Amino acid sequence: MPQLQSRKIIKDEVFEFEFSICTLVTNLQEYGEMYDSFIKAGFTTEKCEYLYIDNSEQNTFEAFKGLNRFLREAKGEYIILCHQDILLQESGKNDLQKKIKELEQADPNWAVLGNAGSVNIKYRALHITHASGKKGKEKYLPIRSETLDENFLIVKSSANLALSGDLAGFHMYGADICLIADILGYRSYVIEFRLLHKSDGNADEKFYALKRKLIWKYARAFRSRFMGTTVTRFYLSGNKLLSLLGNTRFVLFAARQYYKIFKPKKIYHRRISDGI
């Protein structure tokens, strides 16, 4: 074979580190305490890398952009996105390795793990200790979850996840990344990995404002719509009946006529020279 200026991709991925521990930091002293607890719990720099964004003097990155940067930059097989106000006191690296291995055997299609989350609109699963001494103790672990709490998230690097580019702030990104994982065909779980979280959370007005933005974002993302490729046309809907009706010849023909009359091709053109 002649010499080619290209790189061959092999089947098995190779990672420089086992874990990447990534944190947005507003208090460097508190981050140092968190860092020390990780080191003592076995997350040493031989097998782990530590990445942080310094927001202590100014807001360098909000969470969505900052965590997306971590997800791009991290070189670990598993990427831990965590708050600065946590301490590893009861669980360590060996415990996490064991839980990941067990879950990998049970469901290799997992993408995000955490220590707290919502199973559905009725049930939560909490396996975490708060500074007040209150302990959440979930007996059904690991357990499938729709969302995960942001204090401690483990993301499988090979799942290639990212947070939404049209949301910003410091809340709701745990729900967002679990939704993205679900869309891509992956699953999320609460696992048995207990740590101390110094905060009970802060559901302020910014939290509820971002919640509203997330609701509207996914209302649009999950909207029913007519689609076309260069070869075929079809209708997408979460409603099975609408999906069947929308993909009949008559409806697809009627939809094409609607777009021909009311949505001409030129309206999709972005005139770069006009700055629009």
C-alpha cells in the first residue's frame, strides 16, 4: 500500500485518562478542598486529569458553554462534571469503577450516571448526603432516571454528548444532558455513589426562568414536522396516529403544495451581504 497522509481508526478507543474531573469554580479554596478529597479517594493524577474553569473573579463561562468546553477538551474515558462544593468521604474511585463495570454489563447503552435524579414525574431517587446531615438512601440502585442532579454527573466519553447550544445559565443542564442522551438512544441512571454535597440547592428566579426556556426549547425540538431528504419525504410526530396520517400520499402531496405556495425557497436564503 502506498504511503497515505491519513490516520487509520482502530475499533477499540484509547483514552489518555480513565477519569476527567471537570468543575466550574467560583471559590478556589472550596475547589481545593474538593480536589484533595478526590485525591484521597483514589482519583490520583496518574489515571485522572483535573480540568476547571475559573469563574472566581469574573464569569468566564456559564454552565452550558463551560461544560460543553469540558466535554470537548476532556481526555478521559469517563468525564465527571461536578460542583466545587462536594466532598468524597464515603465512596471512592474503586467504588465508582465497580458500579460502572456492573452497569456496563447490565446496560452498555448507558451514557450518564449520577447520585440523584428523577425517575419520572412522581418518583425521585436520591443517594446523597447533604451538609445538614440529611441522607437520601435509595434502595433500588442502579435505577433508570429521566433527569440527574448537577452536583455529580458521570458522562461516558464515547457517547459524544453535548449540552444545548441555545440555552445558557447555571441550572437545568442535568435535565438537558439526559434529554440529549435519550434522543441519541442512550440511557441515564442513578447509581450507588454517596458523597457530601454542602448545598441543598437554590431554586431561585433564575432557576425558574431557565426552566421555562428549557420547556419552550424542547417544545420546538419535539414539534411535529414535515421533512424532506434529497430522495424522499416524510412526516415526524410523537403521536402514532398523526404519524400514520401524515405519511399518506395525499397528506404529503398537500403539504408540498402548501410549501410551494406559502413557503417559497427564496425565504430560506440568508443574505450574508445584507447582514441578516
